[in-house]
Amino acid sequence: MAPTAAATAMAAQFASMAVSSPSISAAKLSSSFTANNASLLSLRKRVSVAPVRPRSVDVQAKGGFIPAEHRWMYEGIEKMGPDVWNTTYYPKADDHKNVEKKWYIVDATDKRLGRLASTIAIHIRGKNVPAYTPSTDMGAYVVVINAEKVAVTGKKREQKLYRRHSGRPGGMTEETFDNLQRRIPQRIVEAAVRGMLPKGRLGRRLFTHLKVYEGSDHPHIAQQPAPLPIADKRINIVQ
């Protein structure tokens, strides 16, 4: 069937519209984008010339801003002194100098091992200090004398074991409390206090503040150690 003259004319009109319309639309879009971009740039330059500062705002010495209508709430606040309640305290280097640490001495005769070790650990860590900080060495030195006379309760003399290892296969050695007390009595007190100190380099540093000796003689007379304050009333085995 042959196409009519009207159909042929309509097809030619649609073809001419498809060819001419993209060029016109692209030109219009490019011109409008250029105009909008230029207006945006000019607007940005006008806005960001200088920051606008509020007129009714006063600047504090610390850098905060207080509105003028709220200044009456802060009148006379400088007379109250520094804000110690909302400030986190951390001890300075002058608060825990090793040359200014206290020295204590305690006689381990007839004192329970666990209660004695906990009291020593408290003073070595500095938990008795009001400004105690867990991550800081704020404690004192403790001298223990008569370590061979420390006491334990129940059947711990025969049942409590102390283990050490040589580092080789099968090198485990076990020893009872009674045997170790006759051989090296200082090691008993040292092991009890070491277990109550933090694990890490801080604990290893604090452990050096413990001085344990067999007998009543010690080489720390020049430090003039004071008696260790003991608050536990059940520390003595003989009441």
C-alpha cells in the first residue's frame, strides 16, 4: 500500500523537529547554567567578605560568649575563686617526688600474712592519700622486719604451696609455707604484697618500695621510718 501525501509531509516534519530541537535546548541550557554559576559566585563573594558578629554579645576572658541580658547572673563570680568542682584534678610531678616519699616500718611478729600484706600494699600504692590517683606512684616506702615470725591461720603451714619454675621442661618446684619460711622468709611477704599490686610497669616500680628483712636489723635508719599505721584490729594473731 503506497503512503499518501499527507503522511509523507508529516514524517518530514517530525524528522526536522528531532534534528533541530537538541541544538536549541543545549544552547539554552548552557547559557542558563553560565548565568546561574556567575550569580552563585557573586553571591558567595558578597556573603563571605567578613564574618558577622552579634552586637549584644560580650567576650569573656576564657573565650566564652555571654549575652548582655544574662550578665547579671555572673556578677561577682570572680570573687568565689577557682572552680575546683568542675575541674578534673591530676597530680603534678611535684606531688609524688621519690625524694620526698614517706618511710614506714612494721614488725611482722605474730601478724597475719594476708592482713599485713594488704595494709602494706595500701600504703605503697598511696590509697591512704586524699589525692590518690591509680595511674601515679603516690605511695611510700615500707620496711618489714622479723619476716620469719609472720603468722598464718589454720593448716596453711602445711597446705599452702609456693611454686617456682626453672624454665626447663619438668622444672616445676613446689614448697610448703613452713619450709620456705625456714629457708627464705622474706620471699613469703614479698609474694603476698606483689600479688596485691597492679600488674605492669607501675606495679614493678611500686614493688621496689618494699624492703623486707629477716631479724630486727635494717639499713634504713637514715630515712627515719615511722611506725606503719594499722587500722585492722584483727591483724595480730594473738589478741
